[in-house]
Amino acid sequence: MLTQRTAQRRRSERADPQSLERRVRQLLADKISGNQVGLWLLGPEHLRLGTWDLLCAWSGASAEQVQPRLALQVLHEAALCHSNLRCGRTLSQKGFEVANGLPFVGSDVAIHDLLASRTVAAAQALQVALGKLRRASGHFHGRLLVLDPHRIKSFTRRQMRRHQGQGEARPSKKAQTFFCLDAQTQQPVAFTLASGARTAAQATPELLDLAQAVLGLPPNASDRPLVLADEEHYSGEIFDAVRARPFDLLVPMKTTQHQREHWRRILPEQFQRQWAGYAIAQAPYRFGTQDAVELVQRSGERPEQYEFKGFLSTRERQGLEQLSTDFPQRWHVEEFFKFNQALGWQRAGTLNLHIRYGQMTLALVAQAVIHQFRQRIGAPYQNWDAVHLARALFSGLEGDVRVHQDTILVTYYNAPNVQGLRHHYEDLPKKLEADGVDPHVPWLYGFKLDFRFK
């Protein structure tokens, strides 16, 4: 296998299971020193979440083979916010490669071959399995969902449809992603990828199918999650797709001159006053091939001050709650991208969709593990975005790695907030056993993991 030894040097190395184990054990016996051993703090979260089983299933390889370890490398690169070419930086010899259960850093060619060998269906199966684990772990409940297109500027030379982004003078080529997030916890449920030509109406049914599989909703579910979307989803096709699935939908209507005139013609007695300067009217509405409910909110106290905004919903009740409580939570999606897009959702690499699906889905696993890490150690880390966390902790802590009997000891020097880290990570095997988690690390050949702070 071709490996990246330094930024300028690549070489071929043996990657059979016996060679991998022998060389990893030798590196641990020799001891490792570097500034990327902060990445080892994610090891306990991998064990708690079950990351290794997910990677083995996605790669289609056994735990002894190199493929799931390369997948773990891609995941950890995402955690370090390094989604660009490996030949432009040096990751080896600083504690990074052994954290993946490898004695080397896989090259661009090796990672490309790994991702190219997997299909879009395999990546979607990984998303569904991950989502089920996250839901069981309490990362989200899936009662209030958000759909949002996330388009990334691309510099490809391929012929493709162009999109005009906000603030852009001219349309440009973009890679398209469509995310489904839990609005209440701001955590991703699933995403789908598409070429520049695919519309939101075409991508939404596939995304809803993934969300339905993650949430385990039967087709005739009576308690239907509410999906919040933007004006781009104001389409009869999307309403038809939602009605065929166990979801409800709330979408703002496009504000046209015709709609404004229609809203002003609504009789005053049809509006229900909620509080000073705010009233809501509700009426049936035919959209696509389905019946919907038009919700019109009116702001202002006097007729000459009235401003109107219309929404379309498949729910026939709770109009005030939908508009005043539920819909404002849609904007949490912007906070999610602000904090996490550097993990792998801000730069468009190859436009081979199965390769992009694999890379971005592994970044989704990284985001889940980092979320667990943030929740466990609390302030101030839970308020840091992905880049800050990567620079200050995962690639910013000086430390060393050594073996003592059946345990790998990771020692950090002058770590910040050391008392909080000690509370969660010293005597880690006992803490994991108390949580019902096996402390043996499968990609590190059954060693346990423990931490010291000096």
C-alpha cells in the first residue's frame, strides 16, 4: 500500500493483518511523542458509540484488515478539520497514525481506492445505522426536523448547472448537499448528495426516506414529526411526497404581489388575535394533489401598518405553536453549519458522488463522536466550534503514548482545564466498565486505554 511518510515522501508498505499488528505493537513499545495525541481523547467516545462496528460494516472488511483502519483515518482527519490533500501536510510521527490502529498514514491514492470501492447505498446504510445509535444514545428525539440545502462552491471543470448564492454577483458551480437536522438538539439525522442539476423537490423524498429509516417510523404512524423547510421547498411535489410518508410539513409561502393582495382580502374576523400586534388566520388550501392548511400571520395594530406572511402546513391544528414556537427553531441549522462545516462540508473535492458520500458520511460519524466529547467535558469546550476544538485539543496538546502491561497510557503535559479532563479520563477502564462498555480497544489489538495529566 502507498503511504504518506512525510509531506514530500511516499513509500509502499505491507498492509497485511500480521504486518499491521506487529508494527503497531512495536511503535507502542518504542513510545510515541507528538502534538496530535489529543486525538486519543476521542477513543472512549468511539467505544461508547460503537464506531468500530460501523466502520467494519461499511468497509465490508474484518477488524484485522486495513480498510476499517483507513476509514478511521478519514474520520480522524475530519476531526482535525483536514479534508484536503494529505501531501500538503505532515500527519505521521506525531501520534496520529497509531490512533487509527495503523503504523503509517494512508496516502491519497489509498484513501481514494477505499472510498471508490464503496457504493452510495453503503454510505446511506452507514448513515441509518449511525442515526439509530445516536437516537438510542439520546442525541436527538426526532420530533421536530429541519430540511436545509447546503451548497458548496466547486472549482471543477465539469459541465454542470450553476447556482447563484446569496451575495454572489454571478451564478457559480456548486456541489449540493441536503441535510435533515433535529431542530431541538441541532444534531444531524441524515443527509443526501446530488449533482448541481438536482432540485430540492427531487432530493427531498430520498432524504425523508433516510430520516424515516433512522427514526424507525411506521408508514401509518399517528404521531408524525413536524418538518420545517424554507421557501425552496414550497412545491406541490414536496407536499405530495410528505403526505405519502409519516411526516408533517411547514413551509413559508412565496411572497408575491398576488399573495399579498389575497391576504389583504381576508376578512378581519377570520384572524384570531394572539397578542398585541399579532394575529393568525387559518384556512384550507389545495396544493399539489393534496389538501393543506394555509396559516397567515398578521403583524401590526392598524390596517395601514399590517404586514402579512403566509405559511403552508399539513397539520390542521396548533397553528400558533407552529408559527411562534416551532418555525423559529429552523434557524438552528445555521448554527450547526457554523460550528461543524469544517469537518468536511465546506470544501467540494471530487464530484464522483459515491466517493463524496463516503467521505462526508465518515465526517458525519466524526461529528457524532465530537458531540459526545463536547457533552461529556462541558464548558468551555462545548461552546467551541470544530476548528477551535481541533487546534486547541486534538492537534494542540503535547503528550506521549506508551504501554504498561495491557494498557496504553496517554500522558498530556500542561493540558487546559486539567481537573475536568482528569475527572472524565483518569482510570478510564473502570469508568467504561461502570457504564457497561468493554474497555478493550479493538483497533488497537485489545489494549485498554488510560490517560494521565502532568
